[in-house]
Amino acid sequence: MGVPGEDSAPALFEFGTAFLKQEVLGRLDLADRASLLETCRSGRDLVKDAGLDPSTSGRLQLKDFVGSVERLAWARDHGCPMDTTVCATVALHGQLDVLQWAVEQGSPWDALTTAAAAEGGHLEVLKWAREKGCPWLCWTIESAAEHGHLEVLMWARERGCEWSPLACSLAARGGHLQVLRWLRDESVHGKGSVCPWNAWTTEEASKAGHVEVLRWAYQIGGCSINATRCVKRAVENGRLEVLKYLWEQNPDFFDGIADVWRMAGVCGQIEVLRWLFAVGARPADFSDEVNITAGWGRHKSGFECLRWAYDVAHVPLTSDNIWDAAVGGMLEAMQWLREREVDWADGTTTELAKSGHLELLIWARQNGASWEEETFPCVKYTRGLGRIRRYLRDEGCPGSSSEDPDNADVDWMD
């Protein structure tokens, strides 16, 4: 059989299109589909009929073509630019033969290539790249540290690769205690020659929830700590074990407790709030803390925090909570708040209108929310809000009359 042309199909098609669609096409990645599109007319039709055309079902990415020399060559021949991202992407995926081919073809490289090889833990790729003169920077050490590739890290450092405090921070972020200990080991590097670190190390450990890394760095290694930022990162990400550890070390780390509560609610961290309440880490009088629940009711998990705080901690509710429900389009929250006689916030109907929350707007108006002068102007020319404009007009919102000459150019139907 010769080379397939526009009207000839390769032997693959002898299996029948039904079989190919059912058993083959669904298993092809985007790169394979793109290649099949180029085989012949039958290939194009088969892929498109199956709804798997890569031009519409997903964007082709360089990483899909670095698995073999043939794939990358195909991508190059079909317009893929052979710039520095090619070598970096190939190195990240550990394809040494493909990297060698790309360099032979003139693809440029830079320090991103060596950093990518380190990130992927591909020591042989890194060795070859360095032998051929590819540059490196401290990014190589940092990438290896973040992803826990100690062997790569040791090899690079033994050959003079630079490092920075970021290496320790990234090792902490990844939870790689063995790597962090090696970076700071005086018996390996000599006194005064270990990798430097700073408070970002303890902060990254707190943020990622690696309490053992945090404990070693702070208690044993003597790393500095910004307690306020560590608490903040742990609260934002719901790292309860980290918070417990920090509380055990020093309750004063939780100075500014009202801000801690506010942040926990905004992030929807109800378990954090329950723990704070249980250990007594709370304001002495919630009524003295203005807007401590501001921002809580904009999403479901935040609303759960708000209900808990009201029912258990007796945190007072304010009209700001109504506003948050409007911003988030939270009808359930708005209904719950009104059942507890929380006053309407100024600008509620305007916020609901410009956000397109028609159902909430109707409910709010039926339950006593007033119009504001700025409600209609906020949506007057906004595309996609025709339903809102018609509702405002029909309900007599100030300035919304279709008879008003100022509204002659308003699109009521979009």
C-alpha cells in the first residue's frame, strides 16, 4: 500500500469507522488526534464526526508533543515555534533523546532547561545538559528542593550551583523535611556555609500544613518566624494541626484575634472557628468588634460559618451580612438573615440588579427592600441584563420608564 493521499485511507480504516470510534478514538490524546487529522480525508472526517477535533475540543499544548522525536518533529513541521520553551518542556518530562534531537535541530535553551530537569527529578537529563554547556542558576537548586529531588539537589550543589533562601522555603512548601535538613546540615556544608533561610520557610510550612517541617525548622533549626503571617496562612487554608501547634508554642501568636476570626469566616473554615472558640481564642466581646463577620455570607461555606457563629458564639448580625448575601447571590442566606430581622443594607437592590440576580431581587422587593436612585442607571446599558431592566421598568424602579426620553436607546430585550 502506498502513502495515503486525499482519497485513500490507511489500513487502519479497514476495521470500520464504528469500531474506531468506539475502541480507538476515545483513547487518543490531543496530539494523536491532531496527527490523525493530517493522515487523509477519512482521518479528518472520522475525528470530526466523533466530536474530537482538537481545534474545538481542547487547545493543543507543547507538552503533548515532547514524548518522542517523531511527535516533536510533527509539531515543528506544523508551526510549533522551536524556542526556549521547547527544551525546557522536554527536560521537564525527562525525554533525553528528544532533548538531544531538539538541540541538534537548533532549538535554543537557557537556565529554564536545567531548572525544568531538576523539577522533574531527571538527573541524567540535567547531567547531559550541563555537559553540553546549558547554563544554570539558583532555580535548579530551588526546583529540586520544592519537588523533593535530593539526589539532583546534591549533585547540582556539589558542582557549584548557586542557592538562595528560597530553596528552604520551597522545600518547606513541599513538605520535604529530609531535603530541608540537608540544606541546613553543617556537617555536610560546613559551619556558616549552609543554605540560608528566613521566616518564609516557617510561613510556607504553615500554609501547606506541614507541621513536622514547621516544628523542626522553628524548634530545632531555630528558623525565624513571623507568627502573624503563619497564623494567617494556616487559617486561610484550614491547617488546623498547624494552628494547634502554634497555639501550644505561644498563644500570643494569635494576637489580633478578631482578624483571625474574620479571616476564618471569609475562607469558610468552620472547623477552625470551632477550635478557636473551644480553646478560648476569641474576642472578649463580639459586639465590640465591628464587622467581624463581614464577607462571611458570600458563599455556602461562609454562610455555614455565619450561622454557627450566631447560634453558638452569639456573634451579632448586621446589615453587612445582607450585603454579602446579595454580592454572592445567596438567597438562602438572605432569607435566614431576614427571618432574624436583620435590616436591609443600603444598596441591596442595586447590587442584586447589576449582578443579574433576578430571583433574589424579586424576593428582596417582595420582602421590603427599597429601590435606590442608582439601581436602574447601574444596569441601563449593561449587556445581558435585559430581563433585569424589564423587571425594573415593570415594577416602577426610579428612572426606568420606557416613556422617558432618556431611555430611548435602552435595549430592553438583550
